[in-house]
Amino acid sequence: MTIKKPTPCSIYDMEGLQNWLDEMALQGLFLERISFHNDRFIFRTGEPRTVRYRLDPIVPGYNYDERRELYAQAGWEFADTVTSLYCVYFCADPTVPELYTDPQSLSCAVKQLFRRLLRKDGLFFLVLAFLTVCLLFVERKEFVRNLLLGERPLQPLVCMLLVASLFLAAIWEGLYLKRLWSVCRTLEQGLPLKAGRRWNRPRYLAWFIPLYILISLFSKLAINYSAETLYTYSAALLAHPWPTAVQLEQVDPGQSLNVDGYLVKNSSRLAPVQELASLNQLDSSPCPFYTTIRYVRAVSPGAARRIYRLERDERATKLDQWQTRTYYPSRITSLEPLSPRDWPGLDRLEVAQFVSGGQEGWTFAALQGNDVLLVSCTNSAPWEDCLPLFLEALDKEVAS
């Protein structure tokens, strides 16, 4: 018959583990093997008797077969291995000498074990830290974007939790290593080891699996959660009365249009007004009149400048992507990338020009105080004629 019992102390507590295993033998429970992750020690039942259990540190160059043969000749039998820390030996003969006859010799073995673990853990955390930094570097623009605009407001929290978990794991492992180092120092001074405090440690899988599932679900939900709200363009309430297709000379005043579009709205502490309006205006001609308007009002000029750089870079990336598209209606050619222009009253202005569906198109990115405005148009009047209309609309608020 076998019985499973949880480890009542840290696996770095050598004296605590040895004392506990000795006590189990006095209760008729003898170590048979150690389960995965040292979550449970599995004992076989028998007649209670005195058995000594000792831990042999696994140091660099440790030869398992030679050690087992050597210890077997001395009267010690191999039981099992505690991860890569120790080999567990036991002996029922009280006259057999200890594995280590003096604390200093055991101290040398523990010190080698400490150094091996320090190198291994140090390398592991360096690699983990490097991968974390790489991940944060790749996601840096998305992180800053969500921090400023709050489109996915929980994404920065996930990134910060990732960094925090790395530090917590390093601290946790550091405390274990500190315990092992204190064992080494105690042995060096020739003092007897003292067992640490015991506790009822919960089963490893009982807390690890629920915690892992909880963190995974939270991460996925947090990253996929979007604070943006989608509206149909007909039901949209814009912050400013942006010019229509007629004002942009896309169509004749008397011409009827089939208008189809949407509006995405959002707000954050640093950018309380955020809008992305996309509008397709179709008439009987084969070429649609396509307009997108991205408007953000920041709380300060400094925040507006940062948002302007983010929005400008994203628009430049999209223009490059549109060049490589194979789907003809959405592909652009003859792209002149965004380049700075001077315009009275604007802090910054950059304009790009292109051809889409055989029609001239343009994009401008403008910064004025706390306002960021990006507009793309195809089949319209030149940008020099349209920009004043947008700046005029920027000075007007739509009544709520």
C-alpha cells in the first residue's frame, strides 16, 4: 500500500526534509519515490522503525552510478532524486557512518550546488529578461498608443504584469537561493543545521493549473478587449462639421449620392475626443468618392505631439501596405510619401499623394495645438483646396 503526502517544507531546507522523512519512517511510512515537481512524496507502508534519510547534493560532475555503488558499499541505499538538487539515500543500520562525517565537507558540496543553481537560474532569468525586453520593444508603439489613446486600455496592464511577474519570479527564486546559502554558511561554521518552519503546502497542480488558466484568459481577454464604439455614419455625431463631398468638389451640387460609411469613437484620459470616420460616396460613375477622417483632441500640446507621431507613422505604414495589395480597387500607385509642408496656423503638416483606381488621391496629417487631424481622399479636389475647408471646420464645434 502506498500513501502520498505533500512536502511540509521548502526543498531547499535540507535538515527539514531529512527530519520529516525520518519521522515518516517512525510512523511506518518509507519513501518509495517523489512525484512530478516534488508535489508529493509517495511512501509505502510497513512496520514503524528507525530509518535515517540523508540528502546528497548533486554538484557539477556528479556521477550517479559511482555514488550509488560507493554509498551502497557503506550501507546506504538510493531512494530517489529531488529534482536536480539532491539524491536521497536511506539507511536502517544505526552503526553505519553518516554520508558526510563533518559539516565542512557537506558545506563544500552545498556550495557547489549553490553555484550551479546560481549560474543556471541567472542564465534562465537573463534569457527570460532578454525575451521580455524584445517583446516590449516590438510592442512599444502599441503600448504607447494604448497608453495615450486607450483603444485597448488593458494592454499596457498586461505588459506591466508581465514585467512584474518576471521580477516576482526572480525574487522568489532568490529567496530559495538565500535559504540554500544560509545552509552553506551554517555548515562552514561547523554548526548543526536547523529545520525551517513547516506548513501545509497546497498541491502544486491544485494551484498552478487554475492560476495558469486565469492568467491566460485574462491576458487574451485584456488584449482583445476594445474600448472603441462603432456607429453607422448616418447616426454619427461628429465633433466638427467636416466638409462634404460637394464642398470638396467631388460631385456636382445637384447630384444624388449613395452614402455608406461608419464612425469609430473612443476617449481616454489623455485624448478625450477620438474619431475615425470612413465614408464611401457612390454615384452613377464607376469611381467611388472615398474619404477617411481621423480626428483626435488631446488634453495638452505635448500629448498631441506624441499622438500626432503615432498617427502619422501608422498612416505612412498603411500607405506602404496599400502599394503592395493585389486587390486592384484597394491598391495605390505612384505614391509620394508623407513629406513636411508649410501652412499658416499649423504646427506641423505632412502630405502624401497617390493614384487609386485611376483617380488622384492624397493624405495629409496636421497638428494644431491640441488637435490632430488626418484626412485621406480620392477623386477629390487637390489637397491645397481641401485643407482650408477642414481647418475651417476644425474651428467649429457641432452642437450636442
